[in-house]
Amino acid sequence: MMENGGISVSQAMRDVGYSKAYAKNPQKVMKTRSFQALVEKAFPVNIILRLHKELLEKKTIQHIDFPDSLNDSRIKSILKKCNSYELCEIVQIKSQNIKRAYYLERDTKTAIWAIHTYHKLKGNYFQQKIEKTSPLADTSLEELRAMTEEINKIETRYLQYRASVKSRKIN
């Protein structure tokens, strides 16, 4: 990732005096008490919680069009069945022969983002990087060659067996 005017985060960390170990793994710095204290000072918990709550409760205005033959009470009844909607106003648009109902709806994308961010900051997600190790990692080249040879022999015997079964079916 390139940040700070085109240099990598690792390079920027080395430039300001961090060790190579920290520069290779910036997340190590983020786990230290001193870094957490700086984060707490810059972003006090009470402010973050208030903003987070606002994001979870954020609503956006939407509209839906109905035929103008539908009366307002029927439109209200339809929208009432949709629990997440909060009706604001119904406006008749005569030029289009419609009634437009404006309503508030929970901004689910923002709410999901807020929940995701909260859990990410709290470290509730599994480690992002998963290291895979091969069961053959400690096997010597000679052992691997022997295994490959054995697999090839088994495959050859299987193919011969399959061919003989096919030839018996034909005869």
C-alpha cells in the first residue's frame, strides 16, 4: 500500500525511526499500549460511541410512486406494513397521474459499515492473514521424488486395470 506521498507505509515507518520488525508489520505497532493511548487521546471513546450510534440510527429519505387513484389512507396502510418505513408526506403529481409518498428508511449500508468497523476495531474478527503450511514442507527432494515415482506406478496400474475392465465389457 502506498501512502504518505508515494512511499510505502513500511518505508515511512523506517524513515521516522521504527525498527525493521515493526516496519514489516505495522499492525504490531497498533497493538502496543502507547499507540492505543494515542488513539484514545485522538478519538475519545464517548465521542466515537456517540458518532457510532448516529451512524446506526441514520435514515435516508426515499420515495415510492402510487397511482393517483389510491387514496392517502390506503397508501399509509401499505407503508405501515413495512415496519422500517416512517412516512413523511404524500404529494400528488397531477402531470404524471401519481401520488409520491416520501418516507424515511434506515440506511442499512451505513449501519452495516458501522457495525463492521466496530468489530474490526475491537479485534472481534479472526486474524486476516492465514498462513498455510504444507505437510510436505520438511520432506527432502529425494523423498518427494520417491513419492512421485510411487504415485506414477499406482496410476499406471490403475489405468491398466481400467483398460482391462473396458475390454472385458466390449467382448
